[in-house]
Amino acid sequence: MKFLRQIILCILLIVAGNVSSQVFKAGISAGLTVSDINGANTAPNRKNFHKLGFAGGLVANAKVAERSLIQFEINFTQKGSMQPPDSMNNGYYKISLGYVEIPVMLRQQIFFNWKGNRINKVDLEFGASYGRLMQLNVVGNTNYTLNGTTNNQYYNTNDVSILAGLDFNFTKNICFNFRYSNSVIPVIKRTALRTGFVSQTFNRGNNMVFQFGFKFFFGAKQKATPDPKPVPAQQ
């Protein structure tokens, strides 16, 4: 937690240093997640992304260069994995995970010339996030072979993920966001994997999430410019 506080402090200092001279915006975000846990299937190397969830929170960004913004978010994000039952109604399970996350993103604005106007309709984003597991629920029938259900000894409570995405700007204050995230540490401890987790890839047990949603900004603040000095009258 000390490390997390240091990250937040650094972000606030960066943002505060730019607010006085650059554009600063704050708002809210809301959307859906489609997620999976790599290897959490009873079929080898299958990624089904059947688990639906919600993501939403607070967002703020500030310009740090002509086309670059740093973005800071505090979100609640639902992740996990789900496997539908087979034709014999066996094999069903669902792992539901809820995280409080703090993503730090760099947004790169892309400008186009349209009918003589310079417009910004697309932004690229990439960064990383720290998350803390706050909600855990596992349901399934006896065909699912992970020992334990809601016993958190099988799960890492900390989540560190890398993120990349696109923003489609409808207006200056409304955008649609598409984002993919992949945890760099496993949500399910690799020492806890059982025969139900047959995938042997490097990403085994990691969170994988596609996120779709909207961001609504409340406006922009810009440094006030002093009134121009009056021009002396010509003699």
C-alpha cells in the first residue's frame, strides 16, 4: 500500500504541475467488460470470453504536450471467467472477481484535416494499472476441478495489468472507449492450479479483459490569459 500511495502522489504532482498551464478535464466512465482467465477452462488452450461484467469510475486528464495527455482513473472493474455447460449440462462454472483499480494512461491525440478543419476524433492510449481484489465468488458443478470455491488462498489479491486502447471522440466531452488489459501476474496462484487448468502458456492464470464504454467529461479548464495591454494612442 505504501507503493500505491507513492504512485498516487506522483500522479497528483504531475497533474497539478500541468493544470496551471494546460487543459485539465475530469469526468466519469461507465461500460461493460468481457473477460476470461487464461487456462481456466476444461478444454486445452480455449479462450471463450463468456464472462460479462461492469466497469465504471472517475477519470481525469491533463495535457503534457501538444498531442499528449496523462490520464488518471479510479475504477471498479468486474473480471473473471465463465464456462457454459456442455450438452449434458455438465462443466459449468463462473469465477466472478471485482477490483478497485487505478489505471495510469498516456493518451496520444491523432488529428485529421477535414474540409479545411483540423479535428481530433481518435486517441490512442496505453499504460498500466494497479488493482485490489475486493469481491470474489465462484460457482460451478462437480465437473470443475479447481479445489476450493470462495477460498481466497487460491487467488492473488493484487493485480497489475498492462492496458492499450482507442478513444473515439464524439464531442470534446464525450468519447467511446475500447480497451484491452492483460495482467502481468496471475489472478489464480499458479501453485493452486489443478487438472482443470490445462493450459501451459506463459500467461496461465492471468486476467484478460476487453472493455467497452463511454467517458463523460464535465468540461475543460484552461489557464486564464491576461487582458492585452492597451495600445497607446497615436500622437
